[in-house]
Amino acid sequence: MRHPLHSICPYFAMFPEDFVAKQLLAFTRRGDWVFDPFSGRGTTVFESLINGRNAAGTDINPVAACISGAKADSPTLRNTLTRLDALEASYVETRNCSPRPASEFFKWCFHEKTLGEVQHLRTNLDWRKSKVDRFISAVALGCLHGESHKTPNCLSNRMPRTISTKPEYSVKWWKARGLSAPERSTFAVLRSMVKFRMQERPPELSGDVKLRDARLSGKAFPSLKEKVSLIVTSPPYLDTTDYNEDQWLRLWFLGGPELPISGKNRDDRHTNLGDYWSFLQEAWAGVEPLVKRGTHVVVRIGGTRIPKQDLSEGVLQSLQSGFQGYRVKALHAGATTEIRNRQTNVFRPGTSAARFEHDFTFKVVG
Ligand SMILES: C[S@@+](CC[C@H](N)C(=O)[O-])C[C@H]1O[C@@H](n2cnc3c(N)ncnc32)[C@H](O)[C@@H]1O
């Protein structure tokens, strides 16, 4: 059975856990170290831990770091429910004190009562410092928006669950269809989702995902120097998506601004091929302290503008120049899959959607 923590919160361009499981089986043994410098929703880290491998990662996006971190090192159910009770009690005492966001979007997106509760959680959850609060935040991120006409466990007016649509577009869409936000009891939804996510035992090992630029991986994990046996990762694709813009409502919940901001992380959507390869090279250089002779690197990557052969050569070259103290060799020509559900097309007209993804495997040889 799929571990319920895997799907705590969806994320754009996530890869499936069986992809990671296959690499673990092929290239590692129990107790080995696995690393993902672009962790996203934490599939590599969590699947590794489930399979008895040690795991760590980085991601520059707070949503990704919160979700990945919550999966990598989860608190006990008891501590989580106790904290939720305390948060609810403090909300009852202060219910009219937290200022609500002023924009029209929030009035349409959340029922007034739900918005008060969400705002209270946003103000009081210390997700960067407390692992209990990080876990509650990750569960809340997974419920914050989605297809509320299909599930009672979603707090918003109707929206996709994977990405948050832009404010103006959303309000227009809701108005045109006469859709109003459902009244939800946020604390009841969270309690029920926490119990559901924690019904399975967590992995015996715990991992760590830091909110960091991949370029700083070695500095972020000095104790992992030359310890990593396997890297399974998927960097942002060329000219495909902007994770900050796509996750703007979740970023707001984690303390960010009340509106989407594009271009905040320049590495999310490189449009210039030369800059893109430089970025990857810098990222590998940041990871280099963690690798050793024999480390395998599995990279899932896409992008319609770059033919497969060029991608394969580009990734190899970026690895060779990034891992300066080693030689790197490609183990095969790459496996290709077609992406059927291309949400970028629907929500981001004008950018190229990655129609195919390729999996490349490399080995650090000396
Ligand atoms: C394709 S997604 C990874 C998805 C992941 N494999 C999963 O299953 O969820 C790429 C990730 O790279 C992150 N990212 C972009 N630039 C970064 C950087 N400079 N350092 C670290 N992470 C970065 C994005 O925030 C995004 O989460």
C-alpha cells in the first residue's frame, strides 16, 4: 500500500515514488546515503527512508522545504493533535484579533469563518523552527486549496490542487459560475487529515531537508562529506514553470505576500540555454563535496526546446564541470516517457510545456 504521507501535498513536476524505488534497488543498499538537491515534495527523501536508506535534500522553495521536511522527520500523532487543540483554543480566545488579508481574492477564496481560522494558523504556526508545526503546516498546505466540490477536506472555493491560480483569474472564474467558498471547520479538517496521514507507521529512519539553494548543499550538510551513494533528482526544466508563482497561495500561508510574484527565483524558469547549463553546473558544484567515487546520479529532466541527445550531453557536461575533482560517465542513452497531463499548457499559455521527460543515469568514476 502507498504510504499516506507520500501524497500529503501535491507539487508541480513531482516524480512517482516507484521511479525512486527502482533506483534505490539498482544502486544502493540499506544504510547508504541518498541525496536530492531539488527536493520538491520530497519523493526521493521519503521513499529512501521507507526503504531503510538515509536521506537528505535541499530546495529553495519554502513550500517544498516544508512538505519534504515534514515527511522526512515527522512528529508523533499525539504531539500533533495536542498542538492542534492548543491552536484551536487560542483561536477561540482571540478570534477577532488576527487581521484578515484585504484583497477581494481572499473573500472569494475562503468562507469568512474559515479565513479567520486559516489566518490564525498562518500567524501562529512556527514551521521553520518546530517539527510539529511544520507537520501541521504541510497538512494544511495539502488542504488549503483544491476541488472543494468533490471533497470536504479542502478549505477553499474551487481551484486546482496542484497549483494556485492567479487572483484576478480565480475571482472572475468564481463569479462567472456563481461559486462561493464553502464553510469549513479548519481544525476539524486538519485533525481528520493528520489522523489519515499518520495511520501508517513513519519510517524508522528520519531525514533532513533544508530550505537552501542547491549550490549550498555541501555547506548545508558538512557531515555528509563524501558519503552520498546515490542522487535521484529532477531540476527545474528549461522555460517550463515558475514554482513561486504556481505555489503563491501556499507561500502566503507560510508567511509570504498576498499575491503571486513571478521571477523571484531566477532558476525556476531559465529561458536562455547557456544560463540554464551554467545554473546546473553551479548546482552540481555545490553538491560535489557530498559525492565520492562510485556515486550514481539519476536525473529526470524535460523540455520541448532541447532534443534528447542535447539534454543528455548538456547534463553530462554540467556534471563534469560541476564535479571538478572527478570524472563522470553516462551509463545509458536515457529512458523517455511522455507527459500526458500537461497543466502548464492550461495555466501558463505562452511558455513551452515539457512534453517528454528523460531519465539519465551517470556514475562518478574517479
Ligand atoms: C522538478 S521540481 C522537483 C520535483 C521533485 N522531484 C518531486 O518529486 O516533487 C524542481 C524543484 O527545484 C527547486 N529549485 C529551483 N531552483 C533551485 C535552486 N537553486 N536550489 C534548490 N532548489 C531549487 C524548485 O523549487 C522545485 O521544487
